[in-house]
Amino acid sequence: MSLTIPVGLAALLVLAIAYHRRRQCVGAAVMWWRRTRLTRQGDRLVRYSEVRDMLPFPPVEASEESVTVIRSDDDVPVTTLDSMLEQESTSLGYLVALAAMNGTGLTGPGAENVTRAMVLELLAGRHMAARVLVPREDAVRLFGEEALHTANPGLVVLDTMQEVVTELEVEIVRRSGQRTDARVPEGQSWLFVIASPGAAAERLHRIVQGGTEDLILGVFLGDWPYGITCTVDEHGVILDLEGRSAPAWTAHRLAICSQSDAVRHLEGCD
């Protein structure tokens, strides 16, 4: 039976990592405030993880593209986006936790399908309030031209990678300035950057390294030597995890979504 990590627990792990880093460079007084902030923020994230009665996704007919064949020796059904949304459990927690380790990169034949499912679940807001920032080229790669016209306010598509990096840097400054008594403001949403890093990898690394405690995380398409690289097969099964402190999560299955099904979900949000 495939195991999942509750998103609330994964988010608490994110905050615990931020707390550990902060502890290395601040005094005892700030540490007291940090504990208070983490406790309150953790409580909020647990509430986000509670199961809601309905999701803003319309019913989607299965397409031939979204149907996959499972190996004969694997009796665990493939976790598609639709089946994931019908269940209380989710695999989103794995990706949130991996992203907290200085970012995570997704590789392998199932990387794009896993990324699509993750983005759509974040936009649904079932487990946590989040915005997703994507450069135009990657948005079209994942969702087609529909991504450029979606009315979903949680999906922010910018023309170039440079604009994405600039927006993230501005957001870090803005969020840092909004802290009160070393705490994140109540109701602050998480911000995920989804991108193929390319030449911007170093700047993105600095952003996600310093942005974790301001609820800014990165999931990248391709190898990510600064954090964890996660390789997944076409069914969403984790084949390998590389990087410092990489957890032993191989063989766990992540949700997947084909491009055609993802486009229909985005259209349903308009």
C-alpha cells in the first residue's frame, strides 16, 4: 500500500528546517520569538491540511493519454490527479518536504506529469494556501497555451526567467519587511517557483536557500545539485533521490497528470 506524508506534517518539516538554520545565526531572544512563530504557523498549516468537502475542480473524463499500464508485479494503482482528489491522502507532502531541502529537481520520464499534478493541487488550495510562479516557456511546456490565459489567480506566468527571478527577489524583501517580532504575518500564502533553472540556477539557489523561512520554495525541472534531485518513472514512482540528506523515499508513488487533463482542469477554473 502506497504511503503518503500529510501536507501539514511536511509543512511543519519545512518550518523546522528554517528554524534550525536560524538557530545557527541568532541569539536566544530571537530564538524565543522564532519558536512562537513556528508554533503558530504550524497550527495554521495543520488546519490547511484538513480535508475539505469540495474542490474547485470539475469532473474530467479520462483520456487515453492519461491511462497508464502498471507492471504486472505492481498491485498498487497509479495515482492520477483525479484519483488523488477523490481520496483524503495526497503525495504533495513529499514534494513540499523535498523542496524545503534547498529546493528539489524532478527528472525522469514522469517529471512533467508529477509537476503538473503538484501545481494543480496547489492551485486547488485543498491543503495549503499557495501561489505558483512559472516562466512562460515552462508554463507552455507543462500546460500548453491555456496556461497563458487561465483566470486562476494562484498561477502567475511571467514572460522570462529574468522576470521570475526579479519577482522572487522582490517578494523576499517584501515578506521580510512584513515580519513582526520575527514572525510571518498570519494568512501569508506559500510561494512556489516552478521552472527549468538553466543559467539562472545560482540565483534561484540563493533565493530558495534564503526564502524557506518566508514560505518560498522551489521545484525545478531537471537536475538540482544544490538540494535534492528526484527521479520518477512514467507512473510517478520515485526511482532515486540524490543529494545531501536525501530521504529514503524510493518506491513511493507521486500523483501524475497528463497535459491534456491538466488543460481541462485549468479551463474548468476559468
